[in-house]
Amino acid sequence: MAETGQGAERVGEQARLRVYIGAAPGVGKTFDMLNDAYRLHEQGVDIVIGLVETHGRKETADRIRDLEIVPLRTIPYRTVELKEMDVDAILARRPNTVVVDELAHTNVPGSKNRKRYEDVMDLLDAGINVMTAVNIQHLETLNDAVARSANTTIRETVPDSVLKRADEVVNVDVTVDELRTRLREGKIYAPEKVEQSLANFFRKGNLNMLRELALRTTAEQVGSQAAQYRRNQGLEQAPMPEKVMVCISTRPGTEKLIRVGSRIAGRLATNWYAVNVAAPEQNQGHDDPEAYERLEGVQRMARDLGAQVVTLKDKNVADALIRFAQQESISHVVFGQSVRSRWDILLRGSVLNRFLAEVRDVTVQVVPMQKPLRKT
């Protein structure tokens, strides 16, 4: 973070994003972020608080000390008035750095943006440095893994592209036993929620998985930045880049393939493609409006996660995918598991089998897909 000057006045310098990431609520992300913010304040940095959620924790509230707080905006919603971060007020104030908590938060209707991470991107685009915090389960590509482990659905997610935009990722980590102790002591949730949380989301197995995901994600980000730095400085010869292709369709559940592909691309720090094959004469949206709407949603999600979306026109799906993979020197391919019977595949063949037979030196991952429900 730059130490002097107004945020939007640093000509030619990209605003910096620092993300504090943790395995679960209560690890101390906001606490650490406020401590770092205050240290910057003491060094003379013009830093303000755009929004901080203390969740009633006195220790966290005490960390704010005399940091300047930009007043929240009041938004009428139905029969009540709700408070949201005032992006326009922060832009008008033009600080060097702003603290924005709860990155995955969904704003109330009437806000400038639908999601808080979009607010953060607006602030960065205006040249204002941002410090923010998020739990690992809110990363879009980890949605499936968390849902399986925690037996819960995480509805508020942040595209991985936001994390990739970060200049610094700080992993705030405590042991599983320490986190469960904090929960029992009432430092995370109200007493009536403790036992249920210990038996569900705060189970040791689930917390160990989340902690591993947080550590791995931080390591991937650091490794990617280090590799980029060395390339920029000419310290190593850049190897032939890996490329990832995700084969998408109108089939329900294709979002799962997008998340897997994005995670692979993130680990490899490489470009990736979301590829759909359509018949040349296919009339988009008119033959099956519901399927077309599904495909548009999947493509939108892929773009949000950093993919280049490609539609190939060909009567033969296998031919199109094979040709694209060879032309683009694809190194990793993600397919969805077929729902067809083995007998049908033996009789008619499959896209996957054709691809494996004709494309060499490619890593192929087949992702299990949920079978569609039979219509009654």
C-alpha cells in the first residue's frame, strides 16, 4: 500500500487490493485487517473505513480506535431502512486506502451495485487502494467442495477473478481446536447457536478441509505472483503455457464443470476456455428456450471466473472439440460424465472416447454429473 497522497491522484499507478482470507468465521480476519489499517494510519497513510462488521465482538470494535469512518448510506427497503456502504461518499472523499469488510455480501436492492465485490472493483478503478476480508467458502469455484463437506449451500459467492486481481493475499489462520474454543466461549456466535454449529459447520473434519483450502489458495496466489515476477524480471525462461478447455453444454449442472476448470486454471496460473459446440443450422433460443437460457447462465459464470467463452459451429461435436484442442495446444480438458448407458455408447460411440483416441499429451478430467430427474 502506498503511504502518501490521495488515492485517485497517483497517476499511472494501479490501485492495490489486499485480501484477508480465512477458513471460517472467527479466525480473526477483520481483527488483523484493522490492526494493519491502524499501522498504516500511524505511518501517515490517508486511510478510512468504508464498512466493518464487528458482529458484536468488543475486541474487534476496539481495533477501530480513531480511524475515520465514512457514514453508511440509508436505503429504504420494504417496511424498514437498511444500511449499506456508501460507495459514492468514499469516491467523493478520495482516500488513499479504504477498509471494506465482508467481500461476499449481497447489497440490498437500491444499492449502486448488486454485490459488495463490485463496489470494491469500482473503488479500485477510481485509484483507491482496498483492504478487504472474505472466508474461503465464498470463493465461487469452491462452492461444490464446501457444499459436500459442510452439508450446506453457500449462496453468497465471489468470482475467483477478484482474488486473482489481488496484489496481496493474507491467510489468517488458527488451529481447528482454537477456533472451536472461540466458538464455545461465545466469541463467534450467540450461545444458542454454539452446539448446532459445533455439530455442523464447525465440525473438526469440515474445518480441517476449509483450512487446507485456505492454505492452498493462498499458496497458489503467492506462487502465481512469484512466477509472474520472475518472468517480468527475466529471471527465468517462461515455459510453454498450459491451457485449459472446459466442454460445456445446455445440460443442467454444467456449472460444476466451470468451477473445476477455473480451479485447474488457477493452480496452473493459465488461460482457460469454456467451449460449446452448436449445429450450424441451430436457431439459438428458439428450439429450446429453457436450455438456451441455461447455457447463457453457464457462459456468464465462465466469463465472471475469467474464461474465454467460445462457441464452435459443427455438426460433429467430437470433431469440433478435437480440432479446437489441437489448434490451441490445449493441455487440460474437463468433460462432464455421460448419462448415456454403456450399451448406447458402444453402439453410437462417445465424444470422450473419440477425444481420448485422437488427442495425445492432454490431461483429461471427467467430472461426475447428477443424473437428470425423469419427468412424470
